[in-house]
Amino acid sequence: MTSDSTRREVRMPVITDSTQTLPDGDVDVVLMIRNEYGEQPGLRLDRRQAARFWSLPQPVCDSALQALTDLHYLVLDATGRYRRP
């Protein structure tokens, strides 16, 4: 279990007014993925492609993709790929 001192709030007001509390390392991964999708608007990756693209362990990548989906920054389309709405 992670202590509160190693957790940080993530607020993305442009995306949503919700706040999620994530471990610091996860916040960095979420921001890295968000920035990449922002720089490449047509990017569409399935979960395995995403983990390979960012050289992340699958569970870490899945958690970050889920967080960005929960924040409505990404959507999971019918083909199983994550993309911007």
C-alpha cells in the first residue's frame, strides 16, 4: 500500500473537473501518454501496442490508459484501440 506522501492529485481541468489520486510514478506515466496522444492526434493503439510503444510493463500501461479513459481524455473504440474522442 502506498502512503499518502507519495501520492499526488491529477487534475486535468481542460479534460474534466474530476480529480484522481495516483502514485507519483503513475502520474508521470499518465502525463507522458497524454502528451504523446496530444502531439499525435491520429494515434490509435491497442493495449499491447501501447505498452510496447512506451516500453512499459503491461499492468502499468493498462492503469494509465484506464485513468485517461476515466478522465474522458481517451476512448476505447470498437476495435480495442485507445484514441482521442
